[in-house]
Amino acid sequence: MNGTYSNTAGKGIHRKGHIMSIGHRQEHLSTRRKHIFAFVSLFTFILIIYGNSFHGAWQFDDFDNIVNNPQIRTNELTKGSGKQTFSPIHYLILSRPVAKLSFALNYSLGGLNVFGYHLLNLIIHFTASFFLYLLLYNTLNLPLLKKSYGYLSYEIALLAMFLWASSPVNVNAVTYIVQRMTSLAGMGYVLSMYFYLKARTSEGRVWKIAFFLICAITGCLAIGSKENAATLPVSIFIYDLFLIQGTTFENIKKHTPIIILFLTMVISGTVYLLFFTPIVDYQYWTFTMGERLLTEPRVFLFYISLLLYPVHSRLALDHDFQISRSFLEPWSTLPAILIILFLLFYAFRMSKRHPLLSFCILFFFLNHLIEGTIIPLDLVFEHRNYIPSMFFFVPFAIIITKAFHHFSYRKSLQLVIFCFMTFILVTQGYTVSARNEVFKSPDSLWKDSALKSPFLSRPRASLGFIYAGQGNFQKAIEEIETALQLSRYADLEQLVLYHVSLGSFYFVANYKDDLSLSHYEKALEISPRIASPLVYHNMAFIMLNRGNLGKAHEYGEKAISYAPNNELAHSNFARILLKEGKLKEAINEASRALSIHPDFPASLAVLGEAYRLNGNYERSEHYWEEFIKFDPTNIPAFLALLELSHLQGKKDKSAALIKKLLVLSQGKSILEVLKQSNVKNFPYTPDPRIISMLFQKYHKINNPENTGS
């Protein structure tokens, strides 16, 4: 009987275990379905609101960092190009190699076609958003939080994900191509935190090691994309202490050595930056470090207001923000500091009772620490909120989700809450789409900034540069003159650039040498260090144009002394040496320019002419042919080749070149062709006697009845 009972009991236990196993599988399947829904709905939503971003133009810093950056402009990711991508360009800083490698990948696949860059940016944003959802979902189910939030973890995580993914404040980090540095850092940041959580909550030793390894790799990816991700170890430590272990006295005491280590590293790093590197140098900025530290609390509150109320009229690439000169100027400075101190005090004071809210507050301010304190940078940029705002929407998602759940007995109130949240998400999505339209062209972007910051210099100057690129130098001069009159710029580099640009535009548009030189001299007066390379190069060009070879030589040498690795400075000096008849020196300088930038046509032209004058016709011919590959409609270059063919007795080649010149000249007479070819300061000047004779011979052979033409 006992055996029968035992057998029956065993079967019952087995059946119960089987039922529990089925229940576990169903729960797992349900969770998987939830994640699949989150994935698909997020993908669809992001594609809808960012769908018009794929053809947004290159903007602002895109040109220096991508379009004109030789470090990423490679057609294949060879071993050498990889080293180039990972090379430092700033003093003691390895400049964001992961982000640059991604740009190099884009360039190798599609050149400078913006579609591929925008597509990858969107994939990065989608990945960051989805893993933020996974991180939040798993966080809300931690033992410390599960009782309060576990039953609504899916809804809270889903809503917080959508609010963050559709925040218009993030547009500058997603649609502005170069800010992939920010979004890629954000993706690595959230991935690292997610895999840290998985490592801490996994039971198997192998899984723990694997997850910790992935956490480390993705953390390095984040920091290698942008330096502000260096706060990641601190974020993970606070996350673990506040949300996994709990801020009990015992836990805080246990982790005191780690806290002291972090504080020591922060203090040491600050001292190092202040006294042993040129990074924290405010010499050329329009505000001091103290003024920046006073201003940033107001900036942080401005960021919070943008995240809460992100309407189109408040969003811009360039914000005009008043500098705090003291605690009471403007009056909002001291209240802003007190509000932030209160929030930080609350976060630490209530960390045991409200650990999640405390963490969200600390996470926001911690991740503004690097770009919002001592390092001299522009005061305000929206993209700086990409990482700090990741947990910003969690408290709001909790309030809304709990309210919806609380009013389960009142369907009408639930409908109101649902409609309200739908309205918020649709409005945010619409604003994202509208902001994407602003990025369609540089013109639309800077007109938008000029409209929203009418007293700021940079938007007006940027419009001036756009007009100059279109050949409308008169309009360009007007805009930059306006920028100078407004006199609202962040640093002296901008002011120098405006004077240098005006000098160049006056010269190109009206050949007003005196006005050009006046602006160049002002630029040198403001800051010789910033202005020198470009200004001396341009002044040398003006003197060369005037025929003052002595002054041109002096300015050319100064340009090289300030910029020894600048191909333009070496090429321009080579042209001056050529005009002085110093052929050997001209060849050396032009060769130096080519060694810096192999695809620099101006240097090829100098070498072509120098070797022609030197009597080395074969080498001259080679360089002129290389030059024509870059400028296939350049008539003076074809005339140089024609003269070389004649000097070498290449009659067939001479005839072919004359045919080509007749096509390029579009039926003009030989006199008109020669007049058109006499470009001032072009290395080669045609010999009218030889060119006329060759054309006459060609016409005599091919049109014997029209030899007089």
C-alpha cells in the first residue's frame, strides 16, 4: 500500500512539475512575444518618423570630419587605412576611432552618398532604443524593484522606449551625420549596461563571463566613439549599488574604497586637465571657465525644458544662450544652481526609498558632467542629451502607466490617458519629421537657426559661406558683415574666420586688394596663432597677383612656418618660387605638397611647368597629363601639352590636342582662346607665337581653302 501511495504521489509530483514546466515555457513565450512586438513596433515607428532623413545634406562639421577628412576617405579598409583611421589628431587624444572607422566603412561602400550614412545612423538609433527597452524591462524586474514595478515592467519599458526614441531633442544626434559619434557612443553605452545587468543576474559561470566580456567590449566601443562615454564605469557602479544591491549602510560601507577610487580619479583627472594639458584653455573663448561653470546649471534646466516641451520653435542647431557673469547676472543663475543641488541632494537622500527615481536623476547629471563643466566647448548643443536622457522618461512612463492601470475600473479615464499618450507620441514624431526637413540642405538649416537665434553671429556667417559657395559673393559679404556687427560668437576662432573670409570674398568678388588686406590684418591682430596659416597664404597670393614677388615670398614662407604640413601652403610657395625662376626649389616645394596630399592639382601644374622650363619635357608632360585628369576642361593645361608635343616633335599628338582644344573653345578664334588661357598666376603662360603657328598649320592641312582663319 505504501508503494502504491508512493507511486501515486510520485506521479502527482511529476504531473505538477510538468504543469509548472509548461507554465514557465508559456511565460517565456509570452515574454518573447512582447519583445518581438516591441522590436517590430519600434522599427516601424522609427522608420515612419525618420523616413525623410535619408537624403539630408552634409552639414557644418560633416565637412571637416567626413567629407574633407583623408582619415576616412579610403576605397578599401586596408591595414594601412585602418591605422590611419585610428591615428590621433588632437594633442594626447585618440580621436574617436570607432566612429571614424564607421565613417570609413560608409565611404568604402558608397563614397559620399549620404543615404548610406543616414541608414547606418538610423540603425544605430534603433539598436540603442531597443536595448534601452530591454535594459529597462530587466531592471524593473530586479528583486529590489519587482514588487513596485514588475507587474507593469513591460508597459513602462515600452512607453519609456518610445518617448526616448521619438524625442525631437535627439534629432541632432541621429539626422546630423557627424553626430553618429554621439549616437554610437550612446548605443555602446546602453549595450554595456544591459550586458552588465545580464552578467549580474545570470546563474551560470560561463554565461557570466561571456556577458561581462561583451559588457567590456561594448563599453570600449562607446568610449572609442566619443569621450563623454567615459562616465560609463561610474554609471554602472551607481546602477549596481542603487538598483541591484540597494543603498544600505552596509553596502555603502563595503563599497567605500571604490567610491574613494572614483573620487580620486575625478580629482586627478581634473588637475591633470587644468595644469598639464592645453585642453582646458579659455584664452580664445568669450567666457571664462568660472562663467561657464555658472552658466551650465541654467543650460541643464533648459535641456530638461526641451525634453519636456520639444516643440519645433524651441529646437535649433545653434542656440543663443546668455552667459552667466555672476550668481545674479542673470538672476536665474543662482536659482538654477540651487534647483540642481536640491535634485542631487534628493537623489542621494531618497536612494533607499526611491532607488529608481534617484538613479534617473543622478544618471542625467552624471552624463552631462564631461561636456558641461570645465572643458571649453560651446555652451549648448541638443545632441549632448542623447545619453543623459536615456532614463529621463522612465519616471513619467511609470506615472502614466500606473495611472492607466489604476483606472482600470473607469474605461473612459483609461481612454483619456491612452489618447493623451498617443497625442504626445504623434506630436513628437511629427516634430522629428519636421526637424529632418530642416536638415535637407545647409541653407534651410542655417536659416532655421538664424530665425530662432537672430542675434547670434554664426548662423548669419554660415549663410554667408553658403552664398559664397554658390558664387554669390555680394550676398556672402553682406551676411558676414552682419555677423560681425552682431558680435555674438563663442570663441575668437569664429571672429578670425569671419575676417579671413571677408578678405577672401572681397578679393574674389571685386578684386579689392586693400579691403582684403585690411581684414587679413585684423585677423592677425586678433589672434596670430589662429589666423596665421590661412592669412599669410592669402596675403602671399595677393602679393603674387600684384607682382610683388618679394612680399609674396615673405608671406609664403610665414604660411609654411605656421603650417608645415599644409599642402596648400607648400603649393602656393612653389608657385611663387616658380615665378621667381627658382625651378629646383619650386620642384621641391611642389613635391612636398604632393607628399602631403597626392591628389592636389595645383602642385601638379607647378611641377609640369617647372620641368618644362627645365627642359625635362617628358616629366613635364607626365605632370600635365595628371593635372588634366583632375581638370579635364582646363584650356591652359591643354595648351601646355600642345607646346610640349611640338617641342618633342609629336605631330600626331599635337593634332589630337588641337582637335580637343577646338572642342573646348566652342568655335572661338585662336586669339580668343589665347586670351581666355592667359589666367593670371596660372603656372603656365602660353607662347602666342608657337600656339598660333601650330593652329595655322593644323588649319592649313585640314582646311586648305580657309588658311586665313
